[in-house]
Amino acid sequence: MFPPLLVLALILLFNLIIQPGFLSLRFEDGRFLGGLLLILNRSIPVMLLAVGMTLVIATGGVDLSVGSVVAISAAIAIALIRGGDVAPTAYTAMPLVVVVVITMLVGVLLGLWNGLLVAKLGMPPVVATLVLMVAARGLTQIITGERTLTTGHRPFSEIATGIFLGIPHQVWIGLGIFLLVWLFTRRTALGLFIESVGANKSAATHVGIRSNTVLIAVYAVSALCASIAGILSASTNLNIEPMNVGQFFELDAIVAVVLGGTRMTGGKFNLGGSCIGAIILQALRQTMTVFDRVPVHATLAVQAMVIVIIIIIQSPTTRNFVTSLFKNKGREASAR
């Protein structure tokens, strides 16, 4: 956890230098306000995707469909709320709990589809999830009629923007899901099974682990996390733009996982590091927005350069090089 935490601390320190009151936290109108809380709140959707993506990558796979699952989940939620209404209203066509449950079930089914293609048919994860990435985006356009859907249902907006103990519901939901997944993977044998499948699927199967079941489960969890992120996105904005919502989220999730220290080759994983990686990405975006010396059109390029530098610093090659330098200096000091 040290490298990603150090990187995050440096980014926050830079923000504190250019904005002296950045780390201040104040309480107004029943809620806490501050730059750090704003970054945390906005990082929750990517954090949720990173949690699911971490499990998939730990098995040696990757899920390129999470951005599209976010889009189709947001579309389904708003479509169910609107029912047959042509214009958005303050009412819902069915109970809000039913809307949320149906949307999450659709997400799980999409994840099971990915898992079956990978585990049962032996399809490469990149290909299997790329199929759903394209198909789900097309289904989103069908559901929305290729137009922006909006809703005025206030209770739905409270899912993400409501306040509990001065903090947005979205933050509590994100932290709750992270804690739940962490408990299942670190306080049960499930985490060991996932790492075993990622390290060597054949060996894991021979020692009695149901490798295919593990693979199907992690893709289902990944899609479920993406579905929840879609609900939160729709709840925050109260609209769905079929071609924009969730765009490039899969790349953000993968980068967050890598920044958190989980290797793309599979095996050991770090859920906490992935969440820190998601916060780093949002902190970078926030910094680029505030630091007006960077041209708007160059913001993405600067973010990419910083991410590459961070990944190089965290790479095993760099760590081994630094370690060898300290060892050599220690030997020279001993010889003297």
C-alpha cells in the first residue's frame, strides 16, 4: 500500500500548495464540504469498477465491458422509473426498490454471460468482454431510443446525493461494497481460490478448486459493481446519455487496479490499493482542473504522462533497482 499512498500524498500536497485551504473541512447545511471529500465522492464510480476489475485481473483476465454495463444499467433504471411517460415526471412507474433490484439483476446476468464465455467456452477474456462491450452499448441505444432520457424522481436522486451523517450516500455505498468484497475475499477462502486460479488454473483445478465457478463468480461480481456504478451515475445526473455515460470507464478501472499494485498477469491482488488508485485518478483530474496553467486540450496528455511515471516508479524493475542501490551502498559502508 505504501507506493500508491505516497503518490496520493504527493498529489494532495501539490493541491495544498496551490490551494492553501484544500484540506479544510467545513460543515454547512447538514453536510461536510471540502476538496478531499469532493475527490472521494467523485471517485466512487471508478472505485466500484476497480473493486470488481481487481478480482477479474487477479484470475488472469480483464473485463472491457464494465463501461457499457454502467451505461445499460443507468438506461434501464431511468427507463423503468419513467415507464411509458414521454416526459420526465416526479413519479415512478414502479417501486424504487424494484427498479434497483431489477437493474442489479440485469448486471449480474451480463456478468454471468461473460463468465460462461470465458470459463465454459474457453474464450479469451478480452474477446468475450469486448463482445458485451459492443452489444451492451447497442442495447443502451435501443432502450433509450438513441436520445437522452431524464427523470425528475427525487427519491431516486437521493440514492447517490442524499446525506447521512454529513456525507453523501454515494460515499457510504462505495465504502460499504468495498468492505463487503474485502471481507469475502480476505476473511474466507474465496480470495485464496481467486489467487490460485490466477496463478495457475490447471494446478488449482487439480487440487480441487472449482476454477470455472470462481471465474464465473468474479465476472458476475465485476458486472454487479458496474451496475451499481450505473445506478449511482443516473441518480447523480438524473439523465442518461447513451453514448457518453460510462465511456472509457473500463480503462479508468484497469489503470486504477494497476496503480494499486495488482499485476495484470494474475495472482495476488490488492483491493485497498485499487481503491487508492481510483482516488489518485480523480485527484489528478481535480488537480488539472484547478491548475489553470495547463491548457484544457493538454489535460488528458498530462494525466497520461503522470500515470505512466507512477506505473514506472511502482514497477518491480524500478523497485529492484532501488533496492540494489541501497544494498550496494550498505556493502560499501561495511567495507570501509
